[in-house]
Amino acid sequence: MRAITDDVTTDDRPAALRGVCAGYRRHPVLHDVTAEFPAGRRTAVVGPNGSGKSTLLGVLAGVLPVLSGTVRRPGSAGPALVAQRTSVSDALPLTVRAAVEMGRWASTGPWRRLSKRDREVVADCLERLGVADLADRSLGALSGGQRQRALVAQGLAQRAGLLLLDEPAAGLDVAAQRYITAALDQERSCGTTVVQVTHDFAEAREADHCLVLRDGRLLAAGPPGDVLTRDVLSTVWGGVPAF
């Protein structure tokens, strides 16, 4: 199957996928996925390893083309995709402040000096994620939790209407998890659409909306209380995972 340019629309309607097939090097991972992501709400995406969760984020972010189907993203500004801490090299010569400042490139471009407003946004994001005191430290010298908080701060600095995160709190200490959860809740309250991949069912239950993927197909979608049922979990995981 040949990759084609995805049919993307941007308007004020919620982000959505319509009949999307997507994958890597001619190997489809998502199959005919149709889903909507409620505006100003937090959507949790759950499913076993290899079910297509990260691919779905890549399609929404625009870093992966679709093989067929259409993608709708809200507004004219691009979405913000938060990288996982393990994807950032320890040897990268970048301070925490510089990493968060890169989040402003979406609006300023990489070569323009930051304005006073840009610096205020960066300072606010550093403070909200509890890494302001680490601003002059090397990103690679941070602990896993500190680095992930810095990367979330970078995503928030984009001030995007659509914020995409791939397991942002997985494996982190309680303090780091609390900072990230509080930041995402605040983004949601400000009208940002948050889409978050997670393996934590307790975390998924706290979301407003939930998608369940299996083998690249959408198995269920809706409020977590309606979707994360014993029958669905048993079908997807072959048993009911512990909460």
C-alpha cells in the first residue's frame, strides 16, 4: 500500500480521525480508525503493546502520513507533541530553559529572538512543572522525572490547542506525576484538548473520554466509566487487569 499525503482539515471543530489507516514503511498499524477527541477535554488512549497508540498520536501530530482516511485538527496552529524522556540523548548539550524555549519556535521560528511575552510563557511553564530551579542545568543531567517534567513544560510552551502525550508519567515518582497531572488539568480547564496515551487504568478513569485500541482497531470509545468495563478489558487483555 502506497503512502499518500493525508487529507487534513483545520477548523474550530474537535480533532478527529475518519477511516484512518496508517503505519510504517508500507506496514499498516492503524486500520480504519474513526474517532473524535472532545474539545477542551482529556482523552485517554489505552490498549496493549502494539495496538497502535503511539501511531495514533503520530498521525494526530502530523509526523506520520496516513495511508488512507482523513485527519481533522482544531485551529490553524499545529499540535504539540511531548516526547518521551528516553528519546532525548543524555549527551544533548541543552539546558532545561533552552529546551522549554524551543517550544516557542512554533510561533517565533527557530532563529528569532524571544520576545518578552515568549520569556514570560517559558518562565510560567518552568514554574508550573516545578523545574524553574533547574533551568540552567543540562537536560541530560536530570533524573528521569525531572527530564520528563521539562519536556512537558516544552509542550505547554507551544500554547497549542491540541496537546499530545505518550505516557508522560509512566515510571515516574509520585512528585513528578503530581506536577504533570496538575499541569494537564490546568491545560484542560483553559480549553486545551489533551490526548494522552497511558497504561495506567486509574489514570485513564480520571479522563473525560477514553479510546480502547486492539490490533490497530478502535474497539471502544466514550466516557471511561462506560468504556473500561469488565467485558471490554477481558476482551482486550484476555482478563481484567488490576486497578
